[in-house]
Amino acid sequence: MRHTLRETWSGLRRNLTMTFSVIVTIWVSLTLFGAGLMAMQQIDLVKGRWYDKIELSVFLCVKDSSGGNCTPGADTTDAQRAAIDAALKANPEVERVYYVTKQEAYDEYREVFKDSPLLETVTVDQMQDSYKIKLKNPENYQGVVAEAMGLDGVQNVVDMHTVLDPIFRWLNAVQWGAMLMSGLLLLAAALQIANSIRIAAFSRRRELGIMRLVGASNLYIMAPFLLESLVTGLIGAALSCATLALGFELIVMRNAQVSIKSLQWIDWSHAGIAMGAVAVVAILLSIIPTILATRKYLRV
């Protein structure tokens, strides 16, 4: 054990500049990786909350409606309304169906646009009655929309997916872009670790050959190199976790949660998951390149 620790310290001291560059690369790459994981968890929280509130609105025909499955100059008939109600409730993707009368739509309109100068020009008869649909799985909405659009008496179907989906696509693109950048940096860190270990092993190739000839085990020969890269990786991981914790506290806890209280934010449990993943990746990043780099020196 003393020999392993002595050789590890000697290797770290001999390759100080290389060790420093590896630590910085691991630090930056793991920080991006952890930030990407936290961003992924935040997007999932926001998506779950907003998608859970999404309702489809199926607007029925009125006399001045155009488009859809409307008869010009006529409201949706009672028979059509009953058929629409039955078809929507029979759909396996639908959880609940609410009918909104013209009067209810008019009252809501007056509440929303109470300061509008055009308020008195709109009458109850001009409003559209509608069905509001609560889905079992808000992400499976296409089939319900397609079915509703094909029913007689339906003028239009409106849902928030047309607004939310592009937003989440951009958020996912930013998230995966950060993960891609961190992946490239992790690859660079792995190559740096492998190169530094390869250089250290090459400089001690005669000593390693003698140890192998006298019967030293592969683990005994490899232990100083493994410990050296593990120390480097754990230092980078510790710096990364400290950076993530500081950033989470300053950006999310003290600013985002205070300024945007209506949004559900990740907490320290989510940050802990990201930091745990960072530690696991750091260990793997240290061990795997070292094993690959020292294989040739374990053969006589």
C-alpha cells in the first residue's frame, strides 16, 4: 500500500501541468453534464405541470361560422350536439367532457374583456358553445383532435399544444445541446487521462516489465495509475459539484424561485441526483481510460 501511495504521489507531481489540465477539463465537462441533467429535470417538471392542465376546446357551429363541418347560416343542431357528446365520451383517451353553453362563454368573455370598448357589441347568440375535454394523457391528443374535427357540427378544435410544443422543442434542443457539448468535453477528458497515464507508464516501462517478470499481479502494477487518475477525477467531480451547488443556490433558490413563484422549480433532491450522476461519471471516466491505456504494459 505504501508503494502504491508513493508511486501515485510521484506520478501526480511529475505530470503536474497535465494533471491540472485534466482536472480543469473534467471540472468543466462534468459541470455542463450536471447542469444538463438539472435542466432536463426542470423541463420535465414544467412539462408535467402544464401538460396536466391542457384541455381541448371543441367549438360548435353558430350561424356566422365558416369552415369546419358547419352548415352555412345554422347553429349546431341538438342531434349533432348529442352525437358529438357521445363520441367524445366514448373515446378511450378522454377522461372528462364539460359542456360550455353560449351564456357561460359570454359571461367569461365579459369578465376577460370587461374594459374593452367593443364589449357591448357582442351578444349571447354570437358566442360559440363548446366542449372542453380533459385527457387521460395530455401528450396523446392527436387522435382526439382528429376525431373531433371530423364530427358534424364542429367548427374548430383549439388546444395549447400548438403553443407549448414549440417551446418545449426549443428547450429540449438547448438541453441536448448542452449535453452534447459536455459529452465532447468528457471525451476530451478521457483522452487526456489516457494520454497522461500512457506517458507515465511509458516512462516506467522497464520497471513495469521487471515487476511483471517477478510475478507482480496486474492489479498491483495498475494500482498507482488507477489511484492517480481516480484522484484527478474526484477532484474534478468535487469542483463540479461545488459549482453546481453554488449555481443552483444563486440562480434557482435565490432568484428564479423568488421572481417566478407561479412556476414549479426543482429542489435540492433534484440537484443531488445530478451531483450523484456526476460522481459516478467521474469514477468511470477515471477507471476505464486507465485500464485501456495500461493494458499493453501488463503483458510480458
